[in-house]
Amino acid sequence: MAFDFISARLQEKHAAGYLRRRSCIEYEKDGIICVDGEHYLNFASNDYLGMRHHEGVLQSWVEGLAQFGGGSGASPLVTGYTQAHAALEGYIESHLQREAVLLFNSGFAANQAICQALLKDDTRVLADKYMHASFLDGALASQAPLRRFGHNDLTHLKSLLAKGTGDCLVASEGVFSMDGDQAPVSELVALCQGNDAWLMLDDAHGFGVLGESGLGTAEHYGLSQQALPVLMGTFGKAVGTAGAFVAGSQALIDYLINEARHYIYSTAMPASQAVATLYSLTAIAAGDERQKLFDNIALFRQLVGQSGLTLGASESAIQPLLTEGPNQALALSKALRTRGIWVPAIRYPTVPKGTDRLRITLSATHSEQDIRVLVDALQLAWGTL
């Protein structure tokens, strides 16, 4: 039979505890999800501020649908670029003090576009070991030599910077997606500027949360365009909609418009989505959701500290609880489900082997009681292992 490797590979993954399956969410309301007719407190969503169900976001999306229709109908370079897209780009440009912004359908597409367009055979790429797969896959598919430095290891990065000449792109994340810790941003900026390298940040998990108005790591650290030449952020997490952007110089964005195949040959994000995204950004800047999230993070870490369980060193909404292998992670996740808590196991290759975990994510929509229930359930579930 042709393609026998498919069944063999699936069997291997199952035996090793790495086989993945989807769970169909039947509905969601007020932080409760329904799966197979059962209801769970959801501690697995990247909707850190609860903006997906914000009344104003939903209403603005409806208004965008009425004005622009359900889709965009074409690529941005044909008829898919509207005043709604221009307004969203303009808001980010103005508030992050960038010359230009370009919208993409996803963070994966944006990272791939950066790699495909920028990385040439004489471009060195130095990426944090925990950089997102969307960037690493793009870099590996390019002609550029890729080296990965130890996670947040500035000494290792410095040694790699000293070993070459020519164009160099240093890539890291603002807030890391699986560990929840932050990059040493100020030190990265200094190293890059001292070695004539460009710094790129994937701020998927910082954008919407960090900064005075929620515009992420660049705003939080006051990073100029010169300090951070390439910034990627997404809307599908804290902002509560979908899509992504790349921000930088006018020359960089003009170059991507002309060279990035993920932009040129893809249908544009729906204009209604851009309308809702812009509304969400303004609502985040004016609202109290971020403070509620920070309060929930502090409460959770305080209660876990009192419980005797050990978390990773994260001050973000992403709180990793490491286990002793994939099967223990699966068992712990299952034990939580029996207690009405939804936290899936995260296993290799999403995280390195030996670091399988529960990736607990907190939201502004969680109540104090929700968090106390979670910590109690964690203690009880851990005791069954």
C-alpha cells in the first residue's frame, strides 16, 4: 500500500504519548466551554482580555460586515485593500511611531513573509532557541544560515554575533508562547546596535497586554523603529479578533509589498475584521481589562506558591506547570477535566522533549473564585498521579 509511513508514524506517536487529537468546542460563554456536552472552566485560551466577546468588538464587526461584506474578495494588491485596513495600519503606525505597517491573515503568514522576503544566502539569522515554529520554519526554508542561541542567553548570542559579518537578523519573542517569560529586550537592543544587526521581535503574546495602552513590548520598553527595525504582532490573542501585522520603516514595508509572496498572493483579511480589530485596540487602551488580568496573575501565583506546586518563572498570562513526561501531562489534564477544568497537555514537538507540561492561561474574564477553584483542582489532580 502506498504511503505506509502514515500509519506507522501515527502508531509511533501514540506509543510515545505524542499523538494529537482535536476537541470540538460546542459553545463558549463567560469563560465556560462545552465539549461533548460537558462544561468546563476554560484555562487554555489565548484570549487574555476577553475581547472576543466584548460587546463593542462584536458590534463593530457587524457594522463592518454591513459596510464591506463578509470577505475581502481579492488580494490587497487587487481590490482587497480598503479604508478599514488603512485605518488599522494608521493607528498602529501612529501609536507605535512606525513609518509603516502591513497587515497579514495570521502571525504564521507574517513570520513566513519576513523570512521569505528578507533572508538571503548572505544573511545570517540568529534566533532564540524557543522562537516560534512559524519563524524557524521560514528561516529553515530560506537560503540563509540559521543559528539558534540558548534561550535568553545573551552570552551565547554575543559570541555568535562576533563570528560573522554582513547582514544579520536577530529574532526573539517579546513574551514566549510556552514559558510565558519575557526576552531581555533592552540587552538585545544594545547587542544588536553594537554589532550592526537588525532586531526582530515576534510579539504575539505581548501585543494587547503590555505597554501603557496595550500595544505590547515595543511600547512597554519605548523601543524606537531604529532600536527595533522589525516588529510582528498578532490580533488573534489578547486583541480578540484575528490576523497580524509587521511594522517598520517605509522602505521595509514597501519591500514586503513587492517581495513577500504571503502578502502578494493571499486574499486580504476581511475589512470587517479590520474594523473590529481597530475598535478592540481603542477599547483595550481605555479599559480596565489589562489591570484585571494582572491582578488575576498575581492571585494565581500567590495561591500556587502557598499550595506547594512549582510553576515556571512567568509573570504573564501564560503559566507553565512542568510534568515528568507526556503521559503524566496527559494524565494531569484528564484529572483536571474530571474536576471541571480545561487545560490541555502540551507536549513535544510544541515544547522540547523533557519539558512536557500544562500550559495554564489566565484571562481578565476569570473571577477570583474561578482561580481558587483551579488551584484546588490542581492540588487534587496532582495528588492522583
